[in-house]
Amino acid sequence: MSQSFKIMEQFIDQITDKQFQLELENILQKKKPFKNFKNSIDNSAFRQKWFDFKKTELERIIEKQLKKPAHHKELNYKTDLLRLILKQSFGI
């Protein structure tokens, strides 16, 4: 399971609108969960909450990775991981 998928699941768990929560849970079980999740979020009142939540979670993941002691090979992996996260999430 990808980190992005886990973040979506965590976000769904904290949604107070039970009907929308159920809709998103169903989306994750079907084909193209990322695309359909994005479409549902983009057309909902939770759009900004999703972006805020995702940003906070990605920052937490990055901080956790950067705080871990790294050997030479792991340092390259962590640098690549950080670049990938930033590119996928923020287009950097």
C-alpha cells in the first residue's frame, strides 16, 4: 500500500460527514481510487481540508525520515524519497 493511499485513508477517518466518508471509503475499493478520490474531493466542501491535511502529513513523513540516522546508501535513498514526495505533492 502506498503512502499516498494511507494518507487518503487517514483523511477519510477524520471526516465528520458520515455520508461523504462512506462515499470516499467506497471509492478506495474500486478502480482508479486516486483519480476518483481527487474528483470527489475537488467537488466537495472538504477540498481545502484535504490539501491542508495532506500537506501536514507529508511534512510529518519528511521530518520523520530526515531525523533518522542514515548510512551513506540510506542518505541517497532519503534524498531521492524527499525529492519524489516534493515532486508528487507540490510539483517541486
